[in-house]
Amino acid sequence: MKAIVLSLVCVTNVMATNIAYRDHGTNLPKEVTNLAEAQSYREDVMELLGMEAYEKNEATFYTNSNKGLYLIKKNNRKEPAFKNIIHGAKTVYNWRNGNSFIRALKKYTKNYGCIPKLTSVSHGWASRKENGEVHGLSGSRGLNGIYVNNETRPNFLDRLGTTTIEKHLNEAIESGEVKFCGKCVAQFYACNISTLFANKFAEATKCQTVVATGKASPYFQSTETELERDQTYSAFHYWGSNVGIWEEIGMGQWYRATPITNDQNEVIEVLKENIGDLYIAL
């Protein structure tokens, strides 16, 4: 139980050495909002998946919440906080770097036609100032993950190779090898991921995309009472994001990017929201 309480989804400081961040958090709105259009999008995804919300022990739960693609790095599977997230999921694929991340999307598309929900579980970036390139997800070697583009990748990444949203993911989508359903949600459990990453992922996939721009950890962490124990173990879809790398300006909350499309299914706008300290994942 102690491991659940203390587990933060952050990469070690060793992995963050010699990595420079660029403009992380500068586009996180200061005002916390819940836009009607973004909420409507989320409700459309719930309807697509046949999900319904219900209340139990002062927490919100969802039926059919185990649908969709769950991604986790193999070496993270034994961590209690991560195990809670993927417990009961129907489709869990391992990944270790950007290439295998996209291969998992292709595999799911081939087997199921389209991706209605993507839940990614991995360590993010250390939460000390100037210690994390946050425009992407780190791979199992710390650097070889998936990033927005080559300009935002960590320093010296060319030695390991890199995978990007703007090139590799877009190519896989354009070829039809990766397909997201008409409405979908992508949610990333990882520390210190930038608003830029969420925006670009939303543009590429047309999925509402949610990231933690600060330190991410389970929201319920107490076992003092029976109610608190139940919330800790069962309400695993409640996760907090608090001040981390940008503590000097009070940022570090959950960020949501919702794509708005026209009649030709082209993204014409991305709604950008700071949704606060708490995210209740679908």
C-alpha cells in the first residue's frame, strides 16, 4: 500500500541529465475551465463505448471503462499505481520506444478497426527546474520515446533515433495503418508533459487529449478509514497533477486539448483548457 501512496509517474533524475526543456507550461491557461464543447465531446465518446457514470462511496465510476487500447512500458507493469490502471483492461500492449508505441497503435487498428480510447501509462519527466524535455514521452532508455517533432526532441537524441507525431504518427494515420474512431479520448498518465504535445496529438488523431503538466500521482492515497481504503483501491481513475517543474509560476495541472472538426473532418480549432488539479479518467 505504501508503494501506491508514494508512486509518482516521473522519470529518474539520471534519465533527465543533459536534457533541456523549451517553453513548457507557457501555454497552460491560468483559468480552470470545463468548456461545454469539450464536455460534449467526452460524452460522445462515452456513448460510443457504451459507458455510463454512477456514484459509489463518494466517487464517480464508469461502466465499460475497460475498453480501448492501454499502453504501458513492460518494466512499469509491476508498479502498484500502474497495475491499478491496467487492471481489468481488455487490451494492454507493451511499448519501449517511439517505434513500438506506433506499432501498438497499428496492431490495435488491424485487430479492432479503430481506436476509441487510448490510455498511456508511463513515467514522465523529473520535476526539478530545467531537468526535463517535456514535449514527448520518454522511452525505456529514457530518451528514445515519442516527441512532437525533431525540434522538440531532447538534446543528443539523434544518437538513439527518434519518433515524432508530426512525421511518423501522421504517416501511419495517412496510410490507414493507424485509425482512431470518429470521437476518441487519449489520456496520458505521466509527469510534466507539455501542452504542445497534447495539442499536436489532438490535431493528428482528432482525439480529445489529456496530459498532466505537473507531477502526476493517484488522487486517493489514504487508508485510515474504510471509505478511504475503498477509494484508494477502486477509484484508480482519479489522478492528481500538482505543481512540479513550474512551481515558480504556480502551474502543473491537467491540460485538455479538444479538436473541433468541420464537415470534411478537418481540424479547424483545438480547444485548450486547464482543467485543474484532478482528472477523472474514462
